[in-house]
Amino acid sequence: MFRLILRLTLLVLLVPLRAAEPGAEISGDVLDTSLGAGGDRIYRGNAVFRSGGLLLTADELRYAAATETVIATGRVTFTRGETRLLADRLEYCRTDGRFLANNIRLGLPPYFAEAASAEGTRDEITLRKARVTYGEPGPWQPTVTADVITLAPGKSLRTEKAAAGIGHAQPFTLPRLEHNIAKPLPVTVELEAGFRRTLGAFGDALLLLPVSPELRLGADVGLYTSRGLMAGPAARYESEDQGESWSGFLRSGFIRDHGDRRGDVLGRPIPVDRGYAEWRHRQTIGPEVTLRAQLNWWKDSDVLRDFRPQAFFPVQEPDTFFEAVHRGPDAITSLFFRFQPNDFQHVQRRSPELRYDLLPRPAGEGFYHGFSASLAALRESPVGAGVALRSDRLDAVYEIMRPVVPVEWFTFMPVAGARLTHYANTGGGAHTRWLGEAGFDAALRLSGTFDVKSERWRVDGLRHLLTPRLGYRWIPESTSGNGAIPRIDRESFATYLPPLGLAAARHVDDLHAAHTLRLSLDNTLQTRDPALGSRELLMANLAADLRFRRRPGERTLSE
């Protein structure tokens, strides 16, 4: 009889909940029904309210039948989906799913939030006087504080009047922040500290915080006990639009340097005010057009050597340019500018260069041909003493070839070509140069396999690919023009052999007659790979030129 009475009592108490929301249940260790005949109930001790995917627990749950509202007080936990909220007090309306909470802590992986109050619906939560941390709160975690933070679980995070930083320090003001929280927080934090004899004890920090889904802003700040404070704005941006995408970054630093500055590469004293700015940009417009830009401004030649050596040593002669490229089905058209923002280095400026390259394509009867043409305004200003060079240059080259493959392991390809270059506005009158070439490329492909196995070296058999190559070019000189052509695009020192063909040469203003035979021996050692099929273990490519015609100072056999 007691069990029957208990079941009937619980059924009466749960009727109002189930009538409005099937599956809703409320319970507690102690039930107080002394609030009158309105159907209000109070559950104390391990009080639990369940409704669909919602779970609400507290020390006390008060159910107001007239408004269908559950009021939770004391150690409140509110869980709905991946969202988990802790509060001192919470009101939940069952009819529309809205809630209002005080003194809350919120977990929405990978975010953690604290706020004076929170209100929301099934789709959105608004936090007031709030702090949001990416990951578990800690002294080095990225944080955002704001008057208002709006969270759409699984969708977005928006702020009003926000400040950002690390831990409890938020030095950066963000007027507005919006981020897709389905993705990792796009925060960049780089910290470096140590001691160098030239800098003293130092600490360097780069912090970038999101101000929109596409843009992160911040600063690069370094403190050097022997030099001073270096600081400058920094940014990173990117877009994921399917039709048009772009990305890039900016990094800079400025310092009043009180250390031992010595002299620059030209022997000039380095001034006390120093700085640099570095910018990279890449953009695609549809599948055919690509834009690239790069800026490297250094106030003196050694500013990166002194403060950012890891960036200086790979690139000691910085480049600044803009390029637009259109890729057609069988041709490439490009517009290229090269600038000279620094006064300590020679730069072959292009103002601009328009270029067209027809990729090798069939010409009939087994022949293939290619064509390239460019129109460039070239300028080079002297650094220190010297004479300024300039020319407006039209350059065109045509090449035709005929591959012959008598057997699968041998290829022989005769090559013929011509190059026309016209110079104007050189300061010494116009000049036209004609060059022709004849030659061939041959390759013999050999291979051998060896049953060698080694678990330590992850070797599962060996295959040796051996490819002897023979190249020959004869470029007779029809017109010298050495005194009339400004040598702006000139041959530079390199530790590898220059291109053998006339069409591949980029030192257009420094071309000359040639009669060369090149012997190459390419070696590749491979082993089996379960994922890739084969994996290269070793490559050793050797080559040498036999020069039948030599310039002053050249040997018959190249080094």
C-alpha cells in the first residue's frame, strides 16, 4: 500500500512537467509542498532536473508551475550538449529553453569562461563582465576579457569592448572580435629568452590575437639589456573563400639602439634609430590568377643580423617585389615589379616586366616548340660610387625540339633555337642582338635491384637508378654588343653549373657565344615503402662542362 501511495504521489507531482515537455523529470532527497495550491514544489538535497539533453543539478530546485520555471540555487550545474555551466543561481524556463544565471563558470571545449552573469537560449549564450580562456586557465594561456561575450555553441564567439592578452594581462584593445569556435583559436604566441654577448639578457615575445575570422593583430616586443626596447606592430591574415583566397603576414620592429652598432656593409656608421618591416602576401583569384607581394625594408643592413639572426642568415640580401600571374591551358602571362626600398644593396629593378611564356607543345611530325617574350623597364642605381644603369628591353626566344626514343631506356633530342633582344633608352642609343643555338640532349636510363634488408635503417630492398646524360650547345655570336648593352641582368656567382640552353638563361644582358659539351651522371638509391611505394635514400648527381670555346679566365674543363 505504501509503494502504491508513493507512486501516485510522484505521478501527481510530475504531471505538470510531462504535460508541457515529455520526458522531463525532477527529484530530490526532500520534497516541500507547503507553498500552496498553485503546484509549486521545492526539492532539496541532490536535486536533479532532466529534460531531453538537459541536466540541471543543485542544492535546491524550486519549480514554479504557473510560469513553468525551474529555479536552482546552491552549487548549480547546468549541462546541455557539450556546454557545461556552473553558477550560484540559475533560472530555466521550460517553454522556450531560456535561462538566466549569476556568477558563472562555463566550459565549452576548448574554451573556459567566467562571468558575472549569463543568459541564453538553446542556440546562444550571452556572458556579461566576462573572461574567456583558450584551454584551461593559466598564467600563459590566451585570454579575452569583455563587457559582453556572445557564444553560439559549436558556431561562433563574438565580443564587445574586449581586451586580449595572456593570463591576467590584457594590454591589447579589440573593438570587436568574431571567431568560428568550431576551429582552433587563431592565436599566435612565440616566446624567446636568453643571453647574447652583443644583446645582453633578452626576452622576445610575438603575440597575435583575432579581431575577425580573417585577421589577427598584435605586436612583436623585445627587451635587450644592452640595447633597449624594440617593438612594432604585427599581423597575420587569411581567407578560405573557395573562389578567392588570400593570406599573408606583417612583422616589424623599431628601436633606439644604445649598444655597439659598428658599421654597415658599406662601412657607414649605423644610426641610433633602427628598424625593419617584413610583409608577405599571396592571393588567388579563381583557378587561373595568382598575386604575390613581398616587402623587406631594413633601415640598415645589419638590423636583422643583430636582433633576429635566425631570419637574417638564410636571406642576407632581402627582396621586395609584386607579381601577378595568369595561367592559361598552355601559356603563362605575368606582370612583375621589383623595388629597391633599401639603400645598402644593388637591386636590378623592374618597373615593370611583362612576360609571356608559351609552354612546350606539339608542332606536328613529332616536333615540340616553345616561345617566350618579355618587355621590361630595367633600372639599377649605384650604391656608393658608380654609374646608374637603365634600359628598356624587348626579349624573345623560340626553341624547337624533336625527341627520338628508339628504345625505352634511351632518349635523344636535337634542339635548335634563336633569341632576339632589343635595347632602347640605354643612354647610348638603341641596340639589337641576335643569337642562335643548335645542340642536343641525350639520356641513358639504367637500373639495378639488390636484395638488401635492414630493420634499423628501414631498408626493404634497394634499387639503383643510374642516368648518364650528355648535353651539347653551340651558340655562335652574330653581334657582340658588349659595349652597347647595359649589364643589369648579369651572370652571378653560383656553386652549380648554369643552364645549358639559350632559352633557359636568365642573365639576358650578359649572354655570350658558347660551344660546350656537358656530361652528367645522376644517381638515385631507393627502397620499398609501404605507403609511398618507394622512398629515396640517396641522391648524388655529378656534372662537368667541356668548353670548346672559352672566355678569359675560364678553363677547358669546368670545376
